[in-house]
Amino acid sequence: GTVSRLHRFLRREIFFSHRDIEKICELLEGWYGVAPPPEDVDEEEDRPGQQEQEEQQQPTTPCPIYLYTGRGPSSAAMHLGHLVPFLFTAWLQKAFQCPLVIQMTDDEKFIFKGEYAGERAGDGTGAEPNRTGDDLDRFANLTTENAKDIVACEFLEDKTFLFSDLDYVGRMYPNIVRIWKAVTVNQVNGIFGFDGGSNIGKIAFPAVQAAPSFGSSFPNVLGGGGSVANAATLACLIPCAIDQDPYFRLTRDIAHKLVPRHHPLQGKPALIHSKFFPPLQGAQGKMSSSDANSAIFLTDTPKDIERKIKTHAFSGGRD
């Protein structure tokens, strides 16, 4: 890679578990031309050819992997906990010099949290005569606000694609349909606990979150623009919080049905999981946008931060 040391989130075990990360490392080592160490060489000793490998130039072929992470915009301001996967993903991107796609699931947040009020619907007059009574536009606007915080994490501009599901889903739709075909309602209900009272969007959405795991969902982003990469065979690495793992366990179960046989991981996305960022009140639970006193938001002023720590932090809140 191109970074000087291991990220602090790894050293402190904030990212603590994974699925198939060793296969991603093997692909990257092959891309860089790094041979595995002989089994009889002490780790403290220089490996044969180590100096020559360090002096090698960057590979000239496209990176064999891409990164995928995302955000469900439920509030205008993100908090510190939301930054964990993005800061780590930015470090991974710099280390691997690979493409990155960032999914903004404004559709999901509307499906799960959206509201309808008949009085909001347009009456044929005014500035929005044909307005519906729902609040879908609010979640689309939250995507824009959250994107401002996300891009500040300093991703590689020419290798990063941030998109809204409401805008981009048409390009992913063929893969979404394939996932719907491969997954049963019983599987989704068993993993996520949905029942007959759930709206159909909740049952359908896991396929939308799964679709970016397949490079063929981004034929122009990952394979166009002069790149000779085959988007359909790129391996995917997903840095995410541990609560997102059920989506990708489901994805991994049916992944082979969405890729050619020569895909290096048989289509399965690799994952690396982070712990929850704790709330101010203590080590249990997680920082949440729904509880303003549990979180430090990126829009908080220094005075707000000081007040929250003194009043609500687990140390007791004494001056």
C-alpha cells in the first residue's frame, strides 16, 4: 500500500472482525507482485527480496478490488459514530489506491421512517400544486446534507463515486431483479424479522443494499472512462458497522448467481466490521441521532460539545 502505518482503528480493535479479508489481501499482493514469505523465515528477519519489492513501482494494471460503504440519511447532521466507517474507508482507499462507491440509502429511510399527511398534498394551486402528501423529498435533501460531511473525509476524488439510490437505482436495477429472483420472502423475514404487517418496500430493500456489492452495478464507474478493468469480476470489500452484516450474509449466500464463474471470490463481498461508537452516557449501546444528548454532532459548536460532555458523559457530569 501507500500508507506509513496501520490505522489506529485497527490498532485499537475498533474494526474487530471480517469475512474473507485474507482473500482481498491475496488479490492485492498478487497485484503488487508481493510474494508470500517462506514458512521458515522469522518474522523479524528481512524477507528475501524485501528491499527489491519495496522499490517496485506502482502496478500499471487496474486494481482488482473496489470498496463499498454507505449511509442512511436520517438526520441533517452526522455524529462522530457515523464517521468511523468513512474515515477508515478513506484510509483503505489511500492504502490500496482503489475505486470506492458510497451508497446513500434515502429510499430505505423513507420506507422505514417516512410519513404521510394528507394536508401536505397539493391542491392544484400555489408553488407545488401537484405535491404528494409524503416526505420523500426530505430524505433526498438529507442525502445532500450528509454528503457534505462525507466528502470532507478526503477520499481520492478521481476514484470515488457517491450516489443516491433515488437517482442511481435505474443502473443497478438489473442486479436488483436478479437478487429478488434468488432470495425468498422467508429468507428475508427470517433474517430481519419482518411479518405480514411490514410494507413491501422493507422486504424488497435488502436487494438494493446488496446490489452495489457487484461491480456490474457500476459498468461506467468501475469499467469505463478509459479503464481496462472488467467491472463484473472486481472483488468488493465493505467496511461497515457490525449491524450491517445481516444484509451481506444474505448477499454472500446468493452471490454466485450474479457473477461469471471466473470471479475471484465467486461474487461474495468481503467485509470488515467495526464496533459501535459508544454514547456519551457510557460504554453500552451506541451513539444515536435520535438522542441528541448521547451524541456529538459534526455541527455542534465547541460550547455544545463542552456542555454535553460535562452534563451527560459517564464521568458524572461534574465541573
